[in-house]
Amino acid sequence: MKKSEALKILGLSDGATDDEVKRAHRKLVIAHHPDKFPLGSKEHTDAEELTKRINEARDVLLNRSWTPEFDPRRDARPYANPYAHPTYSGTGAGRPAGQSGNTPPDPFAGWPFGQGRTTTYVWTSWDGVHTAGEGGRSAGVGANPFEGFDPFAPFYAAQPQRTPAEVLAESERNLKAEVTRVAAKAAVLVLLAVLGSAPTGLFLYVMASVILGLWKRVGSCLIGLLVPLAVVGIPFVFLIAPRQGGVTVALAVAFFIALAFDVSNLRTSIATWRAAKQAAGKATK
């Protein structure tokens, strides 16, 4: 009998205590006792059958001996386990003790849902620990064969907790690096403008911004993307390239976009540095 069926017979819900089971059983037995009906009557027979089920439900719940809610080995449908079928007529050596002569040896004997097992068996995790019966724990049959092996562990391994001082130092380095990059591009632009080649300075500013932006986001993978980037980027380069020493509309638009990105990156770096400085100051108090 399944646990849900036993609870339904006794009118209880999951989690009922042993005392509640005993009280519900006593109440139902008194209400449906066969002696209340004439011997040999249909009511007497029905009451006997119901009393048997009430007693079975009590025993199942008190002994924790219910069958699994779903057990493919007890499923009589054609595609279910044929070794559990009582009408199977195969023969063979190695038949477990107690099996009838027309039942084949069961290759699944001893498995979690083996025939005749009355405990629920749930693989609760990948740590090799299982649940057997009512809250029992076992690491026996069916233990995780991959225990201790996790190919993805490096990708989500917990990073060591950094102190506020370390966060502040990193934010200062990032801010200095960002200021240095923008200052270097601006210096080249001013130098070329003084030398009479402002369009070239704008072009180099845009290209440096694109390359540095890609490097910040993909890192060394940028080397492997040179070919596809070249295929996509060559038309862009020709589009913004100065024409006869003059500034094209496309070059001017690209420069203002690059300048806006630089300003945004600087503001973000400054805000991050200020927040880290405040956190470090609170930590030292």
C-alpha cells in the first residue's frame, strides 16, 4: 500500500504523527466494525474488507513500510519491466530465493527499486548521499559514480573575499589606467593638430578607442578574432578615413562617439573609486 493511499484511508495528511495515526485508526475501526451488521450480510462483508484496509493503513504508516508512489517494477503495462511480470514464463539459473518457477532471474535484484522492496529510495544530490526509507541515509548501491569530479568547478569556484583596502587599490589602478589611455590619445591628437594633420589625429583617436575597447572586453581573445574583425572593420576604416586631408562626416561622428565613451568610462571609474574609498574609510573606523 502506498503512503498516500494509507493516509487517505485514515483521513490524515502527510506528516501525521504516530499518535494521530492510532487515534484515526481506533475511530474508524469503531465506526465500521463488522459486528454492527448481521452475520453473512453484504454490509458485514464490506465492513470486514474496509476494516482490513484500515488495519493495513495503520500498519503501513506506523512501520514505515509503504510502497513507492511510483514503482515501474510493479507496472503491468507492456512497456514496463518484464522481469516483474507474474505471467512471464522464462527460465534461467541464478533465480533469487523465493521466486516462483515461472519467474525469470531478476537482473535488477538489489537495485533501489528492486522487486519486493518497500522503502522509498531517492537520489537527493550529487554528493554520493542518498535517502532510503523514512529519512534514512545510505551511500551504498547507486552511489554517485562521478563523485569528486566536476569539470566546471574552475568556472564557478568561489573567489577569495577581498578587503576594502584591496578593492580601493584596484579601483585606483583602473582609474589611473583609464586616465592614462585618454590622456595619451588626446596628446597624440593635439600633437598632430599642431603639426597640421588634425584629421589624422582624429582617425588615430577613433581607431585607438576601438582597439582598446575590444581589448578591455575580450582580452587576449582579440588575437583570435583578428580575421573576422578585419573583414568587418576594413569597410569601417575606409568609411572614417580622411579624404584628401579633410575631416569627413563619418570621421567626425565616430570621433564624438569615441569621446562620449571615454567620458562615460572616466565617470564610471571615478564613481567606483569614490565608492571604494568610502567603504575603506568605514572599515578603518
